[in-house]
Amino acid sequence: MILPWKGGRVRLIAAAAKDRKFGFFLCCTATLGTVAFSFLSPQIIRYTIDSVIGNVPLQAPAFVIRIVGFIGGITVLKNHIWICALFVVGAALLSGLCDVIRTYTSFELGETVAWRLRNNLYGHIQRLTFDWHIGCQTGDIIQRCTTDVDNIRNFIHWELSEFMRTICVFIIALAVMFSMDIFMSLVALIFIPVIMVFSILYFRKVSREFAQADIAEGVMQAAAQENYTGVRVVRAFGRESHEMEKFSEKTKKYQDIWTYIGKMLGVFWGAGDLFSGLQLVTIVCAGVWRSVQGQLTPGTFLAFYAYCNWMIWPVRQLGRLLADLSKTLVAADRVREILAVEPETDPPGAMLPEIMGEICFDKVSFGYSSEPILQNISFTLKPGESLAILGATGSGKSTLIHLLGRLYELKDGEGLITIDGIDIRRIARAHLRRHIGLCLQEPFLFSKTIQENITLANPNLEMTEVRAAASTAMADETIMGFADGYNTVIGERGVTISGGQKQRVAIARMLACNTPVMIFDDSLSAVDTETDAKIRAALRRRVKDAAVIIISHRISSLMQADKILVLMNGTIEEIGSHAELMKRGGAYRRIFDLQQGAIDG
């Protein structure tokens, strides 16, 4: 189910609980039953004290009088007082049963909403643009998908049914109290407006603090995630103390916010206790005075005190419920912020063509902002040919291949990129990317076995094919040297193997896909020159029918390519074969001479 993000928080949560309408109805009914049966006990005690033990004529609803008559009348109850106690126990049991149903249904509803929100968030994030991911902090995203969803779940678990219970208790208590004594009911309401106004003001204030606390928690988690990911760099440069100090600043800010919230909670509950105590004292004084005057029976006074006590608690709860509601609303807004981001979508009728691998860039220009990165890039690459790209850092090499995979989208007027003569914007993204193999300079390996990492895109690959791909990447012999071979579990992000081994496993993973377009983005930078040469020779034998793009700063890795493209400041400085570029004596020749001189020196 794809959840809507337009229309507010309620619609979002309601959509997540769409197939739990009966459960919600049952929860509401059970909540009403809990309150109704709880309110029977004081009435039973009232009639017992006044009419069974005392001599006040029984003035009760018709159904109560019929029940007393069915039992045998007041005389039977006087002689068998345990029957009244039995009614009190029965009302308590029915109230408890309804409370069990209320708790179970609210928990089931909360877990369903949380499960659906998590799945939708995760699925939506998978479809968001590459540009969005670059601009977001991982820790903040995780915090929204975990803590914020948990806040919504906890509110539905505990507070939603409690909120309904609070409303029911207040309304029913007020109705019963006015039916018993109007004057005492008006006395009981003296402090209610004060408590409610105080609760609303508290809600407005604390909701802003909860929003700040959520932001601070996201920043703190992002800092922790970044530090754990870069732990080797931190250790290598001896920056442990600096990182601890930086993280301590963020945790201190988070602590300060929650400390302030704690102070606000203390003031609210303290003031609530004061107002509640004053209200009960007022009720007791007024009740005793009216009882002495003979205007209030002892049983009615006792029942009235019980109802008044119950009515005070929901009003006091209002502040806590509103505080938790504010947390939930903040969490829902943060979840909706992600769901509101437009995902990658394909145009109607997106094509799924058979891709052979003929690539054409026609006057392509692109920039992330107003400053252009690529300008007027044009070249053609046919299946079976190889194109090498050489250029300084920031010249646009990686941007170029990201455009080919539609990680960034060309706008109208920025040129045209085609595969087999088809505009790539007309091809479904997933289909296009399945036919483009990409191996990055810093490949990502999952915390799985080496075999699972190689077969990531094709889990049904035979072991012979896995080993063939690894052999081409010059990784098979190294892998077989491990104690568990291809079943060796590598650590998170591949930290248990060297950089060169990681790159070779990533190359094997791409080769296992056998795509018609293969891109090597400086993916041999961590291997030695001899291994580099062996891998390139093996690649030429294996991928002779594929269109191959190689990006590297090492000319020895590029010189065998059919075409070499030299990028300078986002424009094509030169293009041609190694021999042609050497004859021209341009930028390529200068770089070659510099690298050759460095080797000879």
C-alpha cells in the first residue's frame, strides 16, 4: 500500500490503518464499555448505603428497580448484603474484560500502523533521487524511520485509547454528577477551566521543544553514524579526542533540551496536583456542609466524591496527552517530509528495449546549480569498443557516467544521451540500470559472504560462473586462500579485507551481471600495476562484446582503450586513440610524460 502524504497527518495514519477499521471500532466500543462498567460501582455502593443499609427510598432508573424486584426486593438485599458486593465485583470484571480488549486492539492497531509506515518509508526512500540522498544525513533518515515511527506507534498503543477514555470519563462523569446534584456539580467545575487553559498553554510550549528535541536527536545520530563509518580514518589521524568533543557538544544540546522539557513537566504536574487537591478539598467541604444540612445523603456524597475524583484525573491527563500528541504530530510531520519528496518516476509508456550498448552523447551540458559541470560533450561508443576518460578531479568524469545511468536527469535543452538510438529518458530507469554495470573507486560491500556479494544482482548464478567472474577480476586465488573461501563473511562495508581485494570483489560482482555496458570508475586504483595489467588483459578477453567505459588517473590503465577522452574543466580537450593523442602532443601527452617521468625517477 502506498500511503498518501497530502491531506494531513490524520489521513496518513488513517491510511496506514485502513484494513483495521473493525479493530478500531472494537477498541472504541471496549473503551466505552470500560468506562461505563467502571461507573456502575459507585452507583451500586450509593444505593447500597442509602437504600439497603439506610432507609432512603430507592430512586433509581427503571431497569435498576426491575433488577431489584427480580431478586426479591430491598428486604432480600438487606438480609443478603453479599449480593450487592457481587454486583460490584461483576461490574469490575466486565470493566476489566473491556480493558483487555481495548489494550489488545490498540496494540494491534499501533503495530500495524508502525509496520506499514516503516515499509512505506523504506520503499519510498529506495525510489528517491540520487540528488536527494546526497543532500541528506543518514543518521537523520534513520531517526525518522525508527524513533519518529515509534513515537506514532506508542501514541496509538497507549494514548489514542486513553484519549478516548478520557473524553468518555469526563462526559459520563459530568452527566451522572448533574443528574445527582446540580449545585455540587457546579462546585466540581470551578477549577476545570483553569486546569484546561493551563494544559493548552503547556501543550503549545512543549510541542516546540519536542520538535527541537527531534532535530537534535537526528543531528546526534548522524554524527554517531558518520564517526562509526569513518572509524579507521579517525584512528589513523588520532582524532579520537576531537570526535568525542564534537559528539559531546551534540549530546549536551540534546540533554539540555530534554532537561528543560523535564522542568516543564515538573511544573505542569506540580501545578496539576495543586489544582486537583484544591478541587477535592472544595468538594469535600461543600459535600459535608450539604450532608449536615440534610440536602445530600451519605451514599450520594460518597458516589459524588468518586465521580469527581475520576473527572479530575482525565483533565490532569489532558496535559500529558497533549504533550504526547505534540510529539506524535512532530513525528508525523517528519515522516511526511520524506513521503512528500517526489520519487523517481518513469513517463507513461516507458520503453523496455533490448539494449546492445551503443552509446551516444550529443552536445550534453549539465550543472548541479547555476555553475556548469559539463559543457557540450559529444562522443559515440559502439558495442565491443572501449572508451577511456582522463581528467583532473572535478572535471566531470563521474557526473558523465551518472548521467548515463540517469542518477541525474538531463533537462530539455541540455543535449541528448541515447543508447541504441533511443533517448535514455524514454527507457524505464530500472531496466536501463540493469543493463549498465558500474564499479566505483570506493565500492560498497555488504556484511554478507563473498559469494553473496558477487551474486547480489543474480542470486541464482552457478558457482562456476561466480568463480569465472572472480578469476577475471584476479580475485579467485585470493578468495580461495581464505579459510572459508567464498563463504567468508566480510565485515560491514568490507572492512575485513584490503582495499584492493574489495575492488576486485566489486569488479567480479559487476562481471557476474554480464551487462552490455560496463563502467569502471577508477576501480583499479587500489591494486598494484602488475595486477592492474592482468585484470585489464582478462577483461579484454571476457567483455569483448560489451561497451566499456574506463575512468582512471593512471594512463597505463587507459592506453589500451579504443578511444581516450580527455576532460578539462567540463569540456572535451582531446579525444582519440593513445597513438593519435601522443602524436598531437597536447594535454594527454603532457600527462603521459609526467607520469612516465615519475615512474622512471
